[in-house]
Amino acid sequence: MAEFCHLHVHTQYSLLDGACRIGPMAERAAQMGMPAVAMTDHGNLFGLVEFCREMRARGVKPVIGYEAYFTLGDRRDRERVAGGQKLYHLTLLAADQTGYRNLVKLASIAYLEGLYYKPRVDWELLESCADGLVCLSGCLHSRLNQLLLAGGREEAAKWLGDMRELFGPERFFVELQDHGLPEQGEVLAPGIELAGKLGIPLVASNDCHYLDAQDQSWHDVLLCINTRTTLNDPDRFRMATDQIYFKGPQEMAEVFSDVPDALKNTLRIAEMCEVELDTSRKYPTFRQEGTPPEDNPKLLRSLVTGGLEERYGQISDEMRERLEYELGVVEQTGYVDYFLIVWDFVRFARERKIPVGLRGSGAGSLVAHALEMTGINPMDYGLLFSRFMDVERKEPPDIDIDLCERRREEVIEYVRQRYGAQSASQIITFGTLKARNCVRDVGRVLGVDLKKVDRVAKMIPLGPKVTLDSAVEQVPELRNLAGDDEEVGRILDYARKLEGLPRHAGLHAAGVVIADRPLWEMVPLCKNSDGAIMTQWAMDDLAAMGMLKIDFLGLSTLTIIDKTVQIIREGGREPPVLDVDKMDLTDRKTYELLSKGLTQGVFQLGSAGMKDLLRRLQPSNIEDLIAVVGLYRPGPLQSGMTEDFINRRHGRQEITYPHPAFEPILKPTYGVLLYQ
């Protein structure tokens, strides 16, 4: 086992500053034999869930940490900050479950109450959240080291005494760093001396911002992207050392050979830190006046049965059998409250005439149909409930709700009011350095002629999954240019290193998380520049932590349909009552219109390629339209499946099946394996 582990690391979530990618870092730590590694990003816990998952997958203990921005004033005070109040760095690590909860609380309040350029922590907040935390005195920008640089040894000693009293003698350490900086040379000896006099243990760390020593050059480019400067700018922000990489234990032993206890204490602290993430389900309990929560299964059954009887009058034996099966799965998997929560806000939307619908695999649920989440009866189209829910499936069901984009906020506000403003929040999302924009950013930083940079960027194909490597492989002109032009080659080399790193945090367009208690007790929260509160974890991480997250998708098509119906009604035209959920799906003139490709503005059917496909396929029923949407995807288009479908439909190709047993399943698609 290595005699050292890193306790001061900035992952890619120290946005446009840290660049230790979590997965590769975990792999590196395992190769080095490190028993543990800490994550200490600047003022946030964005990467916490990913960090714990990736570390544990490689057999390395994750130590959950945070580098706080500490202010001597009041965290809520803005005027004094504007007047030059200084922020100091402080390293905090969660030692146990209490410490973890306190760290989540501290990281949340630093944003919700202390955000002014940076999320700030003051003494009051630190004092209220100190239980269960291990504190390291911090880097060169810490209160301790800044006092020592200013010659304030007595004040530094008092500060150390106050911190030891707050955290206790076992959980406060004087942090030593040595990256060869002159200022560090000035504070190391007095810091060690003060620690010895006060009986405070030492701990060695390296302020890791990237993995390998050779990463320094492209990390420099990253800092320029952050500060919107160029490498040629003499006044640009840069790191004053090239030693802030993920050093091995032997390298650290050489740096701190005169204080071996500071190295051993990294292992002592890592052993002290034992935190297990609670990934159990934390869905809120649905509450309705007159119905105790334990009767929610009966309530769901009553609503579902009543909904189907209202729609169809008599419930057929086949429908009742399917209903019993679905309700059994819902009850067995524990998602009764989930369905009631969604039913409740969909009901709210319908009562207020807000256009609403359901998309995705949830349309395969008869229960969802009975609850008016969708107008589609899955039995009419052979839709499978098992694609949506199954007793063997570990992932939670995902009910994605479409709403009129103009009135979507009304439904979200209803959810906030229903469950409490502290228990419902929108969700963070991270914009990344994608291939095209990454090339533009790097080209600007390198000072390359903008016309050349623009030409290179436009050679990269569009698409969410396009990478620089795939672009070079797919576009010979780009590959040749990279080999012939040194500037272009350099741009692509740097861009490959930076590609995929988070660039900024933003508000997810649709996601909302709902809990049965204040969110900051379970999930760290933050604010964006507009003051909107959101989680510090993205959607997938929230789901992994057992939180209920729902997509409230704003759909302009619903808005357009609703406005069109209003215009028809206001114009006094027939029919006076128009219900888009009960329209005739066999209307011949509609299919003639579609077959001519006259679909500009029609949801999913308006692109040039889709219009061409409609003209060639000539749809004549709703099943044909379902098939068209499935056919206009990269897989069917590239494999020849689309052509096979069209030719078989028009009798130009024989209809065959892989096996006779497939015929009942594939007959509607002419033997083509169109759907997953």
C-alpha cells in the first residue's frame, strides 16, 4: 500500500480550472496503490455521486470533500465584499454520516445565502456545520498562510487555536503544500513551527488540478478559455507552477522527506473518513385529504378503475386482466405514490386547460391511460407495459410529461406549492466543451486566424455524439488538413485533451426533483446567475441517489395545437366542440396531405428528409405514421431497412420473416424488424 493519498484534488467539476477527470483519476490512484482519494472542488459538490461511483469501482475509498471560500464577514453581506473583503480557502472532508450531511448543508447554504461571485462560508455557518467534518487549514490562499505572508504570526496562532477548538484536536490539521513557489517557501517553516507549538498535526497535500505533468500545457489553454484571454497575453491568469498534477507517493515523499508524519497523516485521515451514500428511494408520500397514506394503493385502484369506466363504460375481461397485472407490478415495486404524484399534477393541468400529454415508454401503460396521463390506449397498438416497468427492473420508471411551453411554469409552481418550496427544485445540467465549440475556443486561445478556425470548425459534422476523433475519421479533408497545417494540427491536439470537460452549469430545461423533506438535507443545492435554485447534482446522479425526478417538457407543438383550436372556436366554424384526444384517425384527406409531404410545422414530420420519406411511403393509416417515425432514424436509414419497408409495402419486394414464429409480430411492418 502507498504511504500517501491525495486529499486535495480538483476534478473537472472545478469548472474550467480543475481538469482531473474522475474516471482516469480513479484508475491512476488504483495503479499507484492509493487506498483513498479526496475530491475537494471549489465551492461545490457537483461531482460527488460520480466520484464515489468511479472510485469504488476501482477499489479506492472516496473521501468526500469541499474547498470552501471562507469570509471573515457575514456571508449575506454584499457591500463589504464589493469593498474588497477577502476570501480564504479552507479544505473540509466528511468523516462520517453526520459530517456528510453537514457538508451538504454547508455547500447548499453557501450558495443560497452566501453567493456573491463565489459561494461563501462564514464563521457562523462553519460553526453550525462543524460536527463530523475534518478540516485542513488550506492552500496558499488560506487564512493561515495569508496571515503568515503578512507577518501576522500572533494572529495566525490565534486562528489555529480557534479552528482546533471548533473541530477538535483530532479533526483539525495544518495543511502543507510545496509546489516550488517562493511564497510557499516563506510559510512552510513558520506553519510547521506554529503547529508544533500548539500540538496540531500536519498533513501534506498537492493542489492537484490535472493528472500528468505533461498536461500543464493544455491546462493552460483551459484557463485561457475560462478567462477569455490568449496564450500570448502577458497579463493573463496562469498557474505560477507546473507541479499541480496528481503526483505519486514517491514524488510526494521526496518533497516532504523532512516531515514524514505529514505523509502518514494522509492515511490516518482517510481511515477516519467513512461515509456511505444512501441510495435508497426517497420519493415523497402522496397525501390527499381523507385518505391515509397507507391506503394509497386502494386510492390508485379506485382512480384507475373509475377512469376506465368513465372512458369505456364496461371494462372488458382482457382489459381488466391487463389492469390487474400492471397494478400488481406497480404495487410490488413500490411506485404507487409515484403514479399518484404524476396523476395529481396532470389533473391540475387538465383542470386549468393546460395542454398536457405523455411521451415515451409510459404510453405502454394502461394505468397511465386510465389516469388520463395519455389519451393512447396501449392495447389498441400492442404496446408493451414491460418496456416501461417490470418487477426485475432496477431502474425507476420514467414518466415524461409534455406541457404547453407557455404554461409549463404553472404546473411546476403547483408542484412547488404542493410539496413545499424547500422540497421541490429544478435540476442542474452541465454544458460541455463539445467538438465544434472546443475547436473555436482553442483556436482563439492560440491566436489562430479566425477564418481558418471557422473553416476547421465547420468541417466537423453536427450531432450530439460527434467527437473530434470521429470527425477526423469521417472527414478526409479535415484529416489531411490536420496533417498538412501545423496550426490546425495543434488546435486539434489541444481540443482533443479538452473535449468533454464541463464548461458551465445551467438550469435543466425540464427536470424537477421532488422530496418529502427539505432537499438540502439530502441533496446539495445552488443558484444560477438569475437566482433560480437548482440541485448541484444532474438528473442521472439524482436518480442514482433514489430521488424522484420528473421531466416537465415544454412542447411548442402543444401550444400551437391549443391556439389553433381556440382560433377555430372563436371563428364560429364547425365543429363547435373540438377535442384533439378524440379526433378521427382514419380521415382520408389528412393522409393525402401527409403523402404529398405537406407537413411543414408538423411535430416530427416537418424536416426535408421526413417529407421525402412520406412522399415515397404514402401513409394511409396511423400505423404507417408510427412506422415512419421509427424508419427516419440513423440505424434504419443506413442499414437499408427503410428501403426494404417501402418496397415491401408497395409490393416491389417479397415479404419474408426470419422464422414463421415472427410473422404475427412482424406482419404490421412487412417482416422488417423496425422496433426495439
